[in-house]
Amino acid sequence: MCIAKANSASGMAVSDECKLKFLELKAKRNFRFIVFKIEEKIQQVKVERLGQPGESYDDLTASLPDDDCRYAVFDFDFITDENCQKSKIFFISWSPDTSRVRNKMLYASSKDRFKRELDGIQVELQATDPSEMSIDIIKGRAL
């Protein structure tokens, strides 16, 4: 069992696995995306799903629940107007309107500290429905 530090603001701890998998995504590009879930019973943020390098943004959006909050990171590859291959790491805070108010508050109060644990986030996006995190919005925010 990993030791994790509790967040004084929300009481949430971040599992070491979250940080390790994020480093693998950032440094080794072992994953295309990671979906994180707060396990309320144990007061900890855990890795829920690892998107393999061949998976797409559509695979990420399909893995987010319709009625519950999640955090996700996505490694977005794109080509600039100058024809340069680039990559940006997005942090997505998913908080659908249909999720419980308590969950929305829990994710909102834990977000900043959790995000600080993931060193290398370049763009943050908050979404309450799929239209707020379409691939066009991702592309627009990356450039």
C-alpha cells in the first residue's frame, strides 16, 4: 500500500500511482490519457483507466461517465501553422450537470492540489457536458 499525503483543504490524498503514471505519460509517452477517480471511502485519488498510445481522444471522452465527475489528462499531438509537430498535456476537470452536488463539490475542492501533484500540465479545461471539451476546443486551446 502506498503512502499518500492528505490534502488539508479537502482531505483527499493522491496515490503514488497517479504521480507515477502521469510521469510515464509525460516522459515516456506510455499512455495517451489517464482518467482519475476520487475514491471517497478511502479519501484518495486513484487511477481509473490508462489509455494506451494507440487510443484516441474519442476513447477518452467515451470513458468519462455521464453522471459522475472525473479528472483526466490527455497528451494531445498536433501540428502548428509552421508545420512543427508538437504535444501538449491537457488537464480536464469533468463535472457533468447530472452528477451529485456532493461529488461536484468534492472534485472542485480537490482539483487545485491534485493538479499541482502532476507537474507538467500545460492546458486546463473544465467541462460540464461533452460539447465543452470537443476535439475542436482542444485544438483551439493547444495552438
